[in-house]
Amino acid sequence: MGAFVQQSLDDVDVHLVAVSANCTVAVDIPMTVDEVIHIAVIPLAIQNHILKIEFSRF
């Protein structure tokens, strides 16, 4: 019989991989999931806000 264990997201390391047209670069930067979400959400929120401003002119 198996056991299911849920790990806290604060303890999970995320490793980033950047892919460009010419090469793939793997960067081993241990980060928590919360840090990755914080880094990713801010540019998306800014972009979404800018798009709303542009479309509201029409």
C-alpha cells in the first residue's frame, strides 16, 4: 500500500531554463515557488493593465 505525502510549496526548488532561437541555457537557481510566482505575476499584471488602457481608447 502506498502513502501520499504533500510537501509545502515553500520547500520546493524551481530551476529555470531559458530557450532562445540559437541556444538553450539552463540556469540552476534554487527558488521557492512563491518567489517564482511573485517574479512572474508583476510583469503580467503590468502588461494586462497597459492593454486595458490601450483598448479603452476605442
